[in-house]
Amino acid sequence: MKKIRIGGGAGFAGDRVDPAVTLIRQGKLDYIIFECLAERTIGLARQEMLQDPTKGYSRLLEYRLSQVLKPAKEHGVKIITNMGAVNPQAAVAKAMEIAKAQGITGLKFAAVTGDSVYETLDEYDSQPILEFPGRVGDWKERIVSANAYMGAEGIIEALRNGADVVITGRVSDPTLTLAPLCFEYGWTAENQRELGQCILAGHLLECGGQVTGGYYADPGYKDVPDLDNLGFPLVEFDETGHFVLTKVEGTGGLVCVDTCKEQMLYEIHDPTAYFTPDAIADFSQVRFTSDGKDRVSAWGATSHGVPQTLKVNVCYRDSFITDCEISYGGSNALERARLAGDVFLKRLDRLGVQYSETRVDYIGYNSLYRDKIGALLCSAPPGEVRLHVAVRTDDRANAVKVSNEGDSIYTNGPAGGGGATMHISEIISVFSFFLPRDKVKPQVTYEVI
């Protein structure tokens, strides 16, 4: 029975690289995926590309590929990643540059594009926004990028044409795993059970170490061995659609039924109808069973047809947030922090700073659970508190005024403050809308070294 092994090499743009190298060298893989594209990443990448047309790909692409290209070539492992962000072709050019510098030859690179609908946004002015009241046209002047979540078609075409490294823009996260499986086994939308299993496998792999014990560990309650040496996951698939999730023997972490359950429920809205571009997955009958140490067998996912629309991820310029922090310690620390926060906001009003929202936290007391629960959790006044004041403004000029006040609280506020920091961030926010799937056509280009 033909078996395909796929490794999850990254769960976000800044993820660790060493576990991916271990997967390639020891995992006996056919493919490794790198899922590195969050919702706001696209907008930030487009801003970078507007400044430099040779950029616009994942910030760690160069470092990551410099570590994995050579071992992947040596071990015959194909790479599939969405690190292309808004500029997959520039990402391929950088990948080829790395390969040449390392003396690697015999690789075929593919760039999958077609996800951007920014240039045709006028067609969708009347489309309703999913997250809040309004229509796409209301935000046109602030929009930075607009990219549809594509499915597997472009990646499958690249693999069919012999690509060793496939770099995409916006595709759905599970697609990175589904595409090579559908290519290898010839599965289509008619294979409803198999596609459901593919989406489940992709969903388990897409966050890297989360399913092998990262973000699961809770000492004394959910212990995870050797978390410092956390290994990343891989799936062993067969042509029936059944798969086992595991990791490389000797790496740290844990693969068990509970880590798989937690990851399966992560970021899905309806377990009976998880919409992806490739199929509407149904996880309601999934069963995980232990198949030995760090091995979990997964079965029961299916799917119910293909959505007739695709979700578009729109990034827009929202506002600026200024974060100011300062610490107070010792007797009466909380009251001094409270006084400082109160003084801070009153001074903003006295200066006429224009802002739309403020938030004051006392880190170590109420920054996670707010005042009522925070007070219940603290049986005695805390011995140290870090004041955090966040202020949202529409422009940078007012944000700078806020930052200046954060600096002045050192000597113009209560006694004993220290470690003051100020930081201004331009906020790129996200909204979504749907468009007909026939409006999006993947394009694939190739380069050979």
C-alpha cells in the first residue's frame, strides 16, 4: 500500500527552524510544509513590497530556506510553503539565489500566484463585510491588500510538472497538505471521505509544534517531556485516507489523543462544516486512538462538497496604538501604579491629544482577567506591578504625543517608577468578504537551477 509522509515544518512566520531540519533528515519524508502566513502578514508584506519590489515574502524565508534546501535535496523531500506572501515570484528568485550560493543544482521551483484581487476590488464595492457592518467600498481608501484563499489547484499543477519547491501566496492552511496527497493519490472532490481526512491532516500539521505538545503543556496537569527539544509533527498517510500522526523518535514533546483533540478544535467555527477552498470538511465523527508511543491514528473525517465562494482576506490601515509601560515595586505598588495611570490619561486630555480608545492594565494584577477576577485571584496586594497604558489614535502625530507623556511619567509621576518603555505601532486590521470562486484563477511559473 502506497504511503506518503508529510512533515509540518512551521506553524507561523517566526517559528523555529531546527525541528524542520530534524524532520527532513530523520523523518523519511516525501514532503514538508511550511505554514507561515497569518491574516495580517499579507498587508505587512505588501507594504514592504511597495517600498522594494524584490521583497514582499515571509521575513524569515531567506534564513529558513538556507537551512532546509540542501538537506531537502539530499533526502529527496519536496517543499511546499506559503512563504511567498504577496510576492511568490520574488521568493522563488531568492530561493534560487540561496541554492546557487550553496552549490545546489537539479531543483525546479514553482511560484503559485493568482490570489490577489486588489486590482479588481472595484467589482466588489457592494459586497458586505463579514466581521462588522459595512461594505467593501466603504474602506477602499484604507485598503492595503486583498487576497483570496485559494485551494490546491495551483500546487497540484506545480507538482504534476515536476516542481521540487512550491512557493505560494495566500492559500488555505490545510491546502498545503491536501495538495500533495491529492496529487499522489489522484483524489478529487468526488472523494469526499478522503478529502475530509486530508483537511484534518493539514489542520493538525499547520501549527507545527502545537500538536506535539507546544501550547499544550501545563506543569503538573499536562506534563510534556523535553519541551526544550520539541519535535514537529508528521503524518503517515495511506491510499485509504487513513493516517497516523507522529514525530521523529528521540525528539521532545508529546503526541497523544489529547494533543490531537485540542489542535483539531483550534480555529474552526463549525466541526460539521469547516469551510475550506477545497471542500467543506466535517470533523464531527473523527476518532483519535493511540497507536503506540507518540503515535495517534485518525479516522472519521469526511466532506460535503465544494464551496461556491472563496473568502477574501482584506488588510487595511486602521490606526496607531502607543504602548507605554513602567514598573512599580514594594509597599503600595498597586496604588502608585493606579495613580500613574490616572495621571497619564488626565494629561492626555489636558494636552488635547486626539484619541479614540484607551486601556489601562496593571500587569501582574488585572491585565488578563480585568478587575473583578483579578481582585479575587490576589489575596494580598502585589509586591510589584507593571503599569501598561495603551492609546489608539488615528494618526502618528497624536501617537507621538502619547509616547512623550509615557516618557515623562518617570519623574512627573508617583515615586519609585522604573523601566519605562514606549512603542508606537501602526495597526493593520483585517476584514473579509466572499466572492465567486470562478473569479480566482491560479497561475504557476517555473524556474530551474
